[in-house]
Amino acid sequence: MRKALLLSVLGLALTAAAAPLAAQATCSATTSTPCNLTNTVSGTVNDMVQLTINTTTTPLADFTLAEFNAGKRTAITGPQLTVNANRAWRVSIKGAAFTGTGNNAKPVAELRWKDDVDNTSYAGLTTSAVAFFPGAGNGSATNSIVRNIGYEWLLSFATDTPGTYSQVVTFTLSAP
């Protein structure tokens, strides 16, 4: 019994020592003088910047003879980008070299892109980042800024040999 009591007292003492001490305030009210105490609540808001992409792949059906005759496939639905931020930001885009079993010397710019708001004409991708989607900070998830990306793939009988073709497109979120 004595051992259990000693352990209980030690546990209580350790718990009390580990708890941080908070400032205390006391006041007493009378019928003629009210009593007020205050409590300050504070916190830190850090930079909050988030880029979301709704899909990481854009699979395509096989190209058709009509598309080769036209020299391109247009209206390829790409990913949707969503930014939520409480400070200024920008999104940039760049392409990598084509890979696959086809002609890997196909120029990067033969995959062209546009968005549905600011860049409504197709432009060829480059291996250098191009800023295209700036924002000043929008505050909350219910006030997201969204861009839908579309692609156009240029085609040529002379250079697009049979095989598979892939190109990685990178979207980068950064400070302006």
C-alpha cells in the first residue's frame, strides 16, 4: 500500500513538472463592480500554396490517316490544374524529349499546348519553363483557380515513323 501511494505521488509530481505553467489571472466581482479577464488566442499563418493536377497521364487512341493528312491531332483534353494559395504564385510549363519506340528525334515543340483562359492559342512546348498561369493568392479551397490544359500533336508522314511516342510535360508551381 505504501509503495503504491509513493508511486502515485511520484507520478503526480512528474505530471505537474512536465505541464507548462500558464499565466493565471483572478478577479472578484461585487454587485457594483464587474470583473473581466481576457484570453489571447494567437497563431501563425505560413505560406500556403498548392498545385493539384487531376490526372498524371493523357492516353491517346491511335492516330488516324485523316489526322496525318491534316498534319495534326487537335482538341486533346489534357489535365486540369487547380491552385489554392494565400500569396502570389505562378505555374510554368515545359516539355521533355520524346521517348518510345518511334522517332525519338521528334521535336519537343510538336506537342503544342494551350489553356482555357489565358493562352487560348496552341504554342509548342519547349525544354525551358514558360510561365503561363500567374496568381496573386486566392485564399481558400472554395475559391480555387482552375485551368484546363489542351494539347495538339503535330504529325508528319516524313518523320513520325511507326512506334510509340511519349512526352513528359512538367508543371511547376513557384513564387513570381
